[in-house]
Amino acid sequence: MRSVLTAVLGALLVVSAGAQTAASRPSDSLVRPFVQNGRINMQLSAGDYAISGSKDQRIHIRWSVRDADQLPRVHARADVRGTDATIATDGPSNNSLRFEIQVPERSDLYVRMTAGDIRIEDIRGNKDIEMHAGDVRIDVGRAEDYKSVDASVWAGDIKAEPFNIVKGGLFRSFEWTGGGQYRLHARLKAGDLRFYSKAAL
């Protein structure tokens, strides 16, 4: 019994230490008002990005780094003009930079990114995503919401379960046509590209 309690306490300490480490990362943020059904242009530097939608009519950007002395080197801006917004980021390219970007759930996205990992969830609208190297994960919702889908990877895997597509290797691509209203375009030079439905997980 004592060994079991020791093991449980040890596991709790590890989880607690990990949570404290994540929470203690130096961070900063900004907020801008924005509307539903707008168009958002994102020019993103290398890093780890989580982009999600919400019912809030604002753009929220939060960034964090591993070391405090790197925080002044991170720059983010969000310029809003009516129904158009431009988000740009810049910072150290040493795998320590993380961004969380929250936008209205009904938004059209245009994203250009150099390298890293990007996850897009809970956003309904047109999506135009291109990146040089890394992993791309996009929650597409329902396949029937899309009018046209095209995706390509020079070297890597494509997994698009909602469209019944799985491909791997070199120079892989696919096109899909449906009866919905949205357009989805994704291009990745090297890495893995996945389309999925969060509701189905």
C-alpha cells in the first residue's frame, strides 16, 4: 500500500511541476475588437501556433517564450480595418516561441507561415493556408460545408479523414468538390498535413 501511495504522490508531483513550468513561461498578449464574418490575413514567423475560434467579437493574441530574455524579441500586431484584419508576428526562431490566437468563430483565414507547427480549430469559413515546413492540423468541421478543397505536400503525409483521403510520400495532392459554401486550400512543402473533424473525435 505504501509503495502505491508513493507512486501516486510521485506522479502528482511530476504533473504539478510540469504545470508550473508551463505557467511560468514569460508571456505577453494583446486584444483587438473585431467582427464575425470578417477576413483575417496572418503573416506568421516560425513557431508553435494554436489558432481557434470563439463567439467573442475580438482578436486575442498571447505569446510565450522559454527564457525571459527572449520576450523583448517577440513582436505581434493586429491591425483592424472594418471587416479586414492583419496579424503579423516575429520572434526568435529557436523552437521556444508559442502563440495562441483566438478569433471570431465565423472568419475567413489567409495564413502564410515559414516553419513550425500550426493547429486551427473551431473556425468556420474559407481557409487558405501555406507553410514551408512543419505540421499542419486543421479542424474542417463537416465535409458538406465545403465547395472546393485542394491540398498538396511535397514531402510528407496527407491525412484528410472527412474527405476519405490518406496519402504519403513525395509530391502528394488531392482535390475534392462538394455542395457547400467554403473553400479550403492548404499547401505544405515538407511535413504532415491533416484535416479532421473535431466533433468526430
